[in-house]
Amino acid sequence: MAPPSSLHYYHLLFIIFVSVISHSSCEAQHRPSDFKANALVLPIHRDNATNLYVAKIYKRTPLTPLPFVIDLNGRFLWVTCDHEYLSSTYHAPPCHSSIPGCHNNTCGLVSFNPVTHRSGPGELGEDVLSIQSTYGSNPGPVLTIPRFLFACAPSFLVQGGALPTGVQGIAGLGQTQIALPTQLTSHLGFQHKFAMCLGESGVLFFGGGPYMMRPGIDISQSLSYTPLIISRQGEYYIRVRSIKINNKLVPVNTSLLSMDPHGFGGTKISTVVPYTILETSIYKAVTQFFANETSTIPRADPVAPFGLCFNSTSLGSTRVGPGVPNIDVVLHTDRVIWRIVGSDSMVQVKENVSCLAFVDGGHAGVRTTTRSSIVIGAHQLEDNLLQFDLTTSRLGFSSSLLYRRTTCSNFNFGSSP
């Protein structure tokens, strides 16, 4: 079942926000006058079996760490609770609305699994959520939101083996009124921003910088910026003008790079797509151009789902990964470039074989995997800082942190006041 997209659904979210968030926010933990944290911080890790990113979020009473898959474009946090949801502080808030989906004075929400593309009915709930604050360089005090809004979802949404073992739901970071970033920053008075740094172990920040990584590097500095385009579903898109490899322009149909009035085309950013997906004509142009620019490197047989693979012993090594040409994604102006270096453009699939980590997404108009012409996948995001400013609809990005001799694994979670 596809995710819901009707006007009724979004009207319902607005009603939920107006009727509930006002009395929830006043009950958030009081911050003392000497409180100096600038953000909240949440450790995340990549599950190697699924290439999805997981965070343990503390909810309920007594507090219980629950694993959630991080979905950059998810609309809210949902958790399975149709069997043993044990908490003395849970309750379903009243829904003062005649919009379809509300019944018995409770609010119905449809939860969506972005990996299996299955949906299921549930209802809005409130419960305690706790998360650690940060002063920028290390963890600070734990803060608590007594009445955090989330959706109770049926357990079949996490079954079937597509999600990491033990995961209880999805933590949505999309730009909606009850998504994780909106609630966390609004409840606790931080800047309406969040930042994401993916890796085998990584970190999410909710609020403004600094974001310090060992050895004492503020990765929120020296960012490049481009406008965010927010879809009607709260998903994050950016404008791409062109693609270059080895500083040479790749010939692509530029009309595919813009989103049409029906929501097709354009470039979306995703954490639940493991590798960047390109519409077929773009995929063929990029892989052929990359092949031409690496013609002296011995090939290996393709390994699905990739179409261009190499003998990795012949690639060479640099500070930023395998020695291959850079791929430059030119954004809203020719002066703003997102550079994809070897560590993010290549993936080792088996011993002595590495592949160009891009996937064919099908032809425009008949694609089954995505409505977008380009979906920038999680592998291409690793060891890059992405800061989403939800007030100004602006994306800040670092390109590879390896240039700055640090990684997304270098936040100091080991000490706190």
C-alpha cells in the first residue's frame, strides 16, 4: 500500500498539531537559567545486514531504549504497540476533529514502512521521551519531554526481515508538525535545525552548532548551502543543475532534474535507500562517462545491483578513498558543488572487487522504485555533514569530512558532565 497523500491526511496532521502540541509543550522539562546546551544529540549506527541506520531512543515509564530505523523523509515517529506496550505514562490524546480518521475521541494515523512500502492503521499516542543534550563537543544532561507525540502502529509493519533485527518502528525526520526534529526543537527551545552525519557509527544533532568532532574540529563551519525544496509529503529535495565527472560535464536530459507539477523528477535525499538511484538515461550517461574516465583501470564482472565494477587492487588509494575521478553534483548555481569522492562513489562488494555505487532506477514515467529522477542514497551521504535548516528551508553540506581529517564516527559520546 502506498503512503497516504490526501488533503484529509494533512488537514488531520494540522488539527492534531494545533489541538495537542500546545498543551504538550508546556509540560516539557524546564531548562534552568544556567543551561548552556545548544542542541540534542543522538547516536546512530549502520546495520550491516540491511544498510539501514538505527538509533536507540528512550521512551516510556520506566524508560526503555527502543531501536528505530532513521527515515529522513518520514512524517513522524511510529512504534509497534499492539501487543505489549508497557508504560505508566502512555495515553491517547483527545482528537477534537470531525476529519475522517478520528473516532471515539482518538486520532487515527496511517504509519508507513519506507523499506517494504507497506502501510498500517494506528492511533496517535503520547508518552515520555528522553534524549541527551550537548554543548557541542560532548554529551550534556538528559532532557525529558513528558508528552511526546507518536503513532502506535501494527506489528506486521516491522515483520518480514526487511528491517534490522529488533527494530520497533521508524523515526521520521521529515518536515511535518509532529516529526522528530519539529517536536524536539520546539519543546526544548532550540534552533529549528537538525544535522545528520552518517557512518558505521554516526550522530544526529537537533538544534544549531557547533558540532564538534575529534580532534577538536567544528564540522558545522565551512559548509556550502543550497535551498531545500519540501514536497507536499514533507520530503527533502534539492535542485541539481548538472553532473560533472573529472570536471567534465556529463550529458544528461536536464528536464529530468526538475520536479514537475505532479511530483515526478527532481533530486531527493534519502537514508533508507542504500545507494544513489538514477533514472535510466541519467544512469547510463553517468556510468558510461565514468567508465571512459577510468578506461585504464581493469574491470571486474558486474555484481548486482551495480553495473560497473573494477579490480580494486588496481584502484589505488587516497586520503578520501579509492583513487577514482570525483563526481561533482552542481546545485542551484555553478558555484555550489556537492563533491562525491571515492569513499562515497565506490563500494567494495567482495574481495578485490569494487563497484560504482549507483543503481538504475528505471525509465522516466515507468519507474517503480521512485518518483524522483535522482535519489541520493545513504552510502553517498556517509562522512558528510548535512544540516537541515527548517526555518529558512536551506541545506548546509560539508562534502567529505575525510578532507578535514575526521569522520562521522568521531563525536565524543564517552564523557558527560
